[in-house]
Amino acid sequence: MGRLVLLTLLGIALALLGERFLALRSRLKTSREVESIDLPNCHLIKGIEAGSEDIDILPNGLAFFSVGLKYPGLHSFAPDKPGGILMMDLKEENPRALELRISRGFNLASFNPHGISTFIDSDDTVYLFVVNHPEFKNTVEIFKFEEEENSLLHLKTIRHELLPSVNDIIAVGPSHFYATNDHYFSDTFLKYLETFLNLHWANVVYYSPNEVKVVAEGFDKANGINISPDKKYIYVADILAHEIQIFEKHPNMNLTQLKVLKLDTLVNNLSIDPSSGDILVGCHPNGQKVFVYDPNNPPSSEVLRIQNILSEKPTVTTVYINNGSVLQGSSVASVFNKKLLIGTLYHRALYCEL
């Protein structure tokens, strides 16, 4: 009888593992292949060789790049080189990416930037918020951008127990932001287990100096986050659920889910087209290729444009697809005056004139 019970339990465990494995393959879209839909007026940006995971553009055309991300389970073309913040002036005829100097006292050797967001205060001060993973830990760094000197003045490092696995951030004040946690746990092994078991424990946190709280939860793997031009709605990408969730933002900064837009790809970072309010999405057509890097079968890239996301039938169009021959592992796409920037997790970055 005891052996029968043991065999039964073993069979149940194996069945559960098999089901979770098949579900993970589906969430990663391991069988999806794409044909390239390239844009005509594009070139790779010189100086970005090891990823530009996130990009944020100011209204004056200054674009910030988060470069050199190292992340457990991800490939890196420069594993021993610290990350940095680059800037490009899109108003120039031939813009170049320049690395911004960071003030003394900040630990540059362990700088490992991930998601970024800018905030312009009422006195026109520009703040840059950076998700940082020094030694694979989790902090949010707040800098003041000093344009005349092309530099960043470090103001504050934020750590909090409700920010265990921060991915992306959207600033809503000089020390205020929403952030996505792509996992509940901070330990690498527990993160893998959480993903494999599909626990849906990822969340969104609101942070201010006076209050820190979870405002949305139940995500498979919360990733990119952004805010509508009228500041009324928050958009959150759930990368392994292949969806964007739309929330109404309340005066107390709580969020109420309004709708979910399902897509046929792994959605990473979200950017807003300032001229139209459209959402640009950096996507991974096949997640397995992203996480299991093979130079002979590299990860592809995909950019989507979403129009009228609050309507009953939003319009989703493909802006760019590449099979990895030019750009590998796209994570973000941002636009300014018909100039498109596409960043990647660990590869190059693309500049296009639309």
C-alpha cells in the first residue's frame, strides 16, 4: 500500500512538472519564427555594443540610453564592463551617442542599469531615475541631469523591502515613482522556481518618501511600465503573459485595472509617442532564443505600435521585425519627430529615420 501511494505521488509530481514545462515553452513562444520587415533608413548606433535595455527621450529631443545590463540568465557581450548612461541629441543632423559623466562618490564599478525614466520638475530640473542591480541587488538611483556639463549628479539611492526584483520604473515626481517587480523573490534560484511554477506573484509598487505600497499584483512577469500623456492611466507589460494591462490612476496613487490587451509576442518595455499618444512596444518574438543564446540562431527583434489602446478595438501594427541578422533581442523602441530608436537587452541599438 505504501509503495502504491509513493508511486501515485511520484506520478502526480512528474505530471505537474511536465505540464509546467510545456506551459513555460508556450509562455516563451519557443516555436515562433519571424521573417524580417526592415526599415529603409536605419543604421546601428556607434558605441553601443552590449545592450541598451531602455531608452527615454525628453521633449527637447535628448535621448537617454541604459546600457550594459547584466542579469542572471541573460547573455552579455561585455560581462566585465560596468554599465552606463548614454545620451543622444536627436535634433542634430547626425546624432551620436555620448556617455554621461556621473558625479564622484557614486559606485561606477558596480553600476548595472536596467529600466530608466525621466521627470521634469516645475522649475525645469530634469531628474533621471535608474533601476540598478549592483552585484545583482536592487536599488533605484535618482540623478539630476546637468545638461551644460553632459553629466549626472547622483542624489539618492533607494532600497526597500517592497522592491525585491525591480525591472522598470516610471517617475511621477522628483522622488516619486511606480516600479515593476518582475519576481516576488530576490534570490536567483527562487526566481527561476517562481517562473517555472507560473506563480503570478509579480507586482507593481508605488513609492514616495512618505508611502510605499503594492498597487497592482498577479502578474506572471511584470516588465515595462509607462504613463499616458494625460497622466490618467498606467500601462504595464506582462512579458510572459503576452499582454499589456491598462490601469486607471487615482489621486491616492492606487490603480484600478480597466482592461487587458492580449498580443502574440513577449512584450518588454513600453514607450509613448508624444505626438500621438500611441504606445511603442519592444518585443521578443521567441523568448527561448533570448534566454538561451546561440550566435548561430540569435534572438529576433520586433517593434509594435498600438493606437487607441483604451478603445474596444485598439489598432496594433508592426513597425519593425528582424530575424537577428541586424538586431538581436529588442527590448524598447522610442520615437521623436520621426526618428526611431530601438534598443536591445544585450546587443546593439538601431537609429532609424521614418
